[in-house]
Amino acid sequence: MKFKSLPPALVNLALTFSSVILVIAAMELFLRLFPEYLPPGARQYMQPPNQEVLRKAIIEFLDESPYVKFKPNVTVEYPVGGSRGTREQFDPQWKADAKGFRNPPHLARLPRVDIVTVGNSFTLGMGVPSDKIWPYLLNRKGYTTYNLGIQGYAPSQMEGTFRRFGLPLKPKIVIIGYTSQMYYRERFFFNKGYAQELKKFLGDMESFAASARPEIRVQTPFALHALYLAARNRYLTRILNEQWKEDLREIDQGLSGRPEERDQETIKRDRFRIYEQEILSVGHRPDRNRLEHLREWKSTLEALSNIDRMARSIGARVILLFFPHRGETYFRKATGLDLPDNFLSKKEARLLAEFSRKRGITFVDLSLPLRTYTDQLPDEAPIDQFPYLPLDGHMSATGHRLIVKELLPHLENPAPVPDPAPAENPPFSGTGSP
């Protein structure tokens, strides 16, 4: 039996399709063999073939909060390039102590310390040498300080870390490092059993062995897929932002009190153009009106309350340290305009200040000191004099020194600690007015 010849159109379609597949395969093979030709922005989406091996060698999983931490005595090294820059711009390596935290080795052997710090990467000190991070600098000032900060931690994990590793050290002071917008991580812990079983809630701890930024959640073994993810993250977000612009402007005009200036916001100093997206996004976040009603926020305050309650049980006092992001810190320096009257970070700080007042916690907001310092810098100041790293959004060595400067008065001249407000049970739900 003879088969009829395929129609020419179908043959052409098959040839075209085959050619496309061959081109894609050739591009994928080339980028696999020569990964240096892959743009840095796409490399952070690439998952190395040995990621799981590296993760198991460095990461320790626990059956209770904090559920995950670094193993004792391991060397932690982050990938550089892309949004982190060079090794000169981002210090990628530190060595864990005998308990798996970032401290000088002798501190892990001490039965008691003066201060315990808990927090995420801003407390860990990502991107800065170990002898320049603020918990280490407190040691240099005479306060024996044990750092329990771990990148990507949610407030619930901070609570678990303090219960398991901080409480036995019986510190006199507990410093909770809260980074603006970290409350959203609580969503991964609404179902604790699910979080334990799945072990996929780890943020940058999950992807730390790969070339990824802390905020990267999706990674792929394919180079072309990595290119697509990078392009989608960069360009699709801009398109969506344009679509939402009118809605966001309406929200901002209702809160900022200066609608005519929103359209005038622009980067006026070239050196800040690299931060344009994060600077100009300040004040353009629609969820800030309902922050105190979010389940994530209420869960955050519950975790902070539990840390405070444990600290009081051993006679320790608590300092809640608020870290703002680079966008709001550089806003006035970059645009020449005042900050909006209301924006997410500002509202977080207000609610946390009210929460702290009711519980008798010392609240230290770094927002104004960091902005004031940045604003008074001369335009030609070297980049290492600014409080954030050149590319990565974490604090620089200068920023860490400023943190210590703001903390010291509260350590040397502690304010009296009143009993928490009677209404603190159940834990305060964060309904303070903005």
C-alpha cells in the first residue's frame, strides 16, 4: 500500500517546527557550555545540578520552629554577580559557629550572654564581613551579644529560634530585628504541620545554594527558561504597574495629601537611578490601608508578643529594632521631594510603636536617623559612606555602625519597663491608628 504524499504546507510547517526546536536546543546547549554568556539577571534563576546536595550539606531541618537553620561549623557562601555585584560590593562568605549561627566561635561556648539578637538577614548581616555587623560591634562595645539572625526568617521562626537557642542563654536584653514588610512571611506558617511536612517555606534559605537573590522563589535547570523568568520579572512587572497606575494614584492621593507631587517624582541625581524602581515605588502600595487587619500582621504581633513574654520570664527587657528599606531612606536625597505622608513602611513603624508602648517594649525606629544621615551626605560622597550596599539592598558597614550608634543609648540608659497593658491577652492584634 502506498502512502500519499503529505501536503506541501504540512511539510513546510514540520520543517519550520523542527528548525525552531533545533535552534532552541542549540541555544540551550551553548548557554550550558558557556554560562558566562548568560546575563547576570538570568543566572540567579538557574538551579545548579548539585543544589540538593549542597543544601543537605549546609542546611539543618528541625521538627519544630524555626524548622530550618544552618548546620554547625559550616562555611556559608552566597553567589555574587547580578543584583549583588562583585565580591568587593557584597561579602559573600561567613562561617557558622558550633550552634550554626553567625558569631565568633567562643560565644557558642558561653552559658550566659548580655544580649541575644533575633531577626532575618538584616540581623544576620548579609553582604558585610562578620567583624562589621552590628551584633559583633556590640561585642566590641563591651556587651556580650549572641546573634540568632538568619536570612529569610519569618517572625514565627524568630520566636522559635529564641525559645530554643536564646532563652537558655538567659540574656539581660533581647533585641528583635524587624525588617519592613517581613510580616508577609507569616503566611507560610498558618498551618504549622503543613510547613513541617513540606519544608518549602524557607525563602532564601531554600534557594541559598543557587545563584538567587533572597526574594527569588522559582528556579530552573534550563538556561532559556531562566532567561524567560528574568525577562518576565523585569518587564511584565513594569507593564502591570502601568495598568495599576491610575488605581494606585487614587489611593495615594487619598493618603499622601500631595497628589500634585506624585506625578513630579523623578530621580534627580544620576547615582540613584540604579535604585529607581524601589525609590519611586514608595507610597505606591495598595495594601497599606488594611495592614492591621491582615492575618499575617496579627500573626507577626503574636510572635513578637511571645518573644516578649519569654524574655520577661527570665527578667530580660526587649528592644524592637525597626529596619526600613533603601527606597524610603534614599527617597528625598534622590528626588529632592519629601516622603509621602503615608506609606507602608511608615505605617508599619507606627503600628509597631503603638504595640511596643502597650507592652512596655523599647522601640527603636531607624527610619529617621538613616534618612537624616543620608540627606546630609555630600553629592560626591563615596558609595561606601551610604547606609546600604551599592547594589544589594542590605545594610552596608556604614549602616551597621549607624545601627549601633542608635542602640547604645538604650543599652547604657535603659528606660523603665512597665508591665504590659492588661488587654494584651489575647496577644495584641495591631489595631493602633496609623
